[in-house]
Amino acid sequence: MSMSLRDQLLAAGLGTKKQVKQAAAPPPKKAPSRHQAPPPPTPEQVAASKALAAKNARDKELNRREQEKAAAKARRAEVKQLIEQHRLPKIESEEYFNFADGTRLARLAVTAQLREQIVKGSVAIVRYEGHYALIPESIVGRIRERDEFAVVTHEAAPGAAAPAAPAAADTEDPYKDFVVPDDLMW
């Protein structure tokens, strides 16, 4: 029988088994050129990328809202803790301090000394768990940083600009010459 050329070359010692295997293997494929542009995306790929971008935007918005809720909850807890730590003890008295909370009128039992402190601004009234509490002036700033609506009354600090005077007073007002005292009990 006749031998193939490959076998004859091996028998003659003109080649090795390794060279035979290399010759029998298919030639390696060329890597695509780096300068070629990728094929244009299909409409399905474009739609999928838009849907993914929209989903990512929704997820970011949802995460932002959840973080805001968590931060608000933490601020409320801080305000509650500040009020609990620094509030003045509740007083049982027949004398009350009346004040306006928005459109609602409210009152707190106070002593004469405590009333003076509230009027001077050294003690402030804050909303606390559906009720009101009295806290020292030194804590009001810290509470306002966390929740500006928690503080009900707070007099202007000494040296601060006075509130603007009301617009031109009625010239026919019979009581225009009478001043209403700040400590008027009603």
C-alpha cells in the first residue's frame, strides 16, 4: 500500500509529529479589525436601552424619596429627644398663658415667673406629641434647625430688628393713642 506524503516525510525524518499536527489544524481566524465600526443597534436593542435608562431613573427617584423619608424621621426623633431632655416640668396652676398657634388658640398653665420668661423670650413654646411644652431659649435654635414648625412662639432676640410697623393706621381710630401692653391677660 502506498503511504501518504505526510507519512513518507515522517518516515524520511524530514518532519516531526508536532509539525504534522500544526499542518492538520485549521488556520487561526483573524481578529476583527479595531477600526471597523460596530454594526448599528437594532430597534429592539434601542428600545431595551431606553427601558433600562427609564427604570434606572425611576429607581434613583424612589431611592431619593426613601432617603428623604428616613432623614425626616431621624429629624423628628432628634426633635423629640431634644424636647424630652430639656423641657421644663409641667406646672399645675390656675393661671394660664394664652397664645395663638396658627388659627387655633391654646393655653398652658404657668406661674407668674414663667409667664415673664415666655414674654421676654427666655422660654419658648414647642409642639410636642399633640400637646405643648416649654423649653429654654438655648435649645430653640437646635430645634429650629431640625424642624422649624415645632416652635410655636419665640420672641425676637434682644438687638434684633423690630417687626415692621403696620401700614398707615386709620386716622379715625379712637383707640390709636392707647398702647396695648405685652403682658395683657385675656
